[in-house]
Amino acid sequence: MEVLPDCFNVLDLAGIENALWTFVYLTDSEEYKIKNFMKLNLIGMLVSLAKEDENKLKIPALRVLGNISTSDDQYVSVRYI
């Protein structure tokens, strides 16, 4: 899972979109998967993508952030943003 952040440096729009939908799936399940996802430090990037005009990126980024924000309270903190 540690290589996922590096993928964003080489992916095109479709690749980033697919990666984001994978993140939606990963964060919409067990707490341990969210915990591991949070270790990737991608929240800042997700917030930036959620501000994009391109809905193909905005929608899955918002879904990931929503999944995280409705999980354990330890992740709903400004320290990750």
C-alpha cells in the first residue's frame, strides 16, 4: 500500500480516477483498512482533488473523505489536513 502515493506522479486522469475509486472501496470497510490508508498521508491531496473542477476526480475524492469522516473519531481531526 505504501507505493500508492507515488502512483499519482505517473498516472493520467483516468488512472488517478481509478485509484480514487479504489480508495473509496478501501475506506468503505473495516476500521483497520482506514487506519492503514491514513498512514499514506493522502488527506491533503484528497482535499485538493475535492476542489477540482473535474467531477471525475472531485466525486471519488469527496467519497473517500466522507468515508473517513464517518469512521472512528480519531480520524476526524484537523491534524490530517
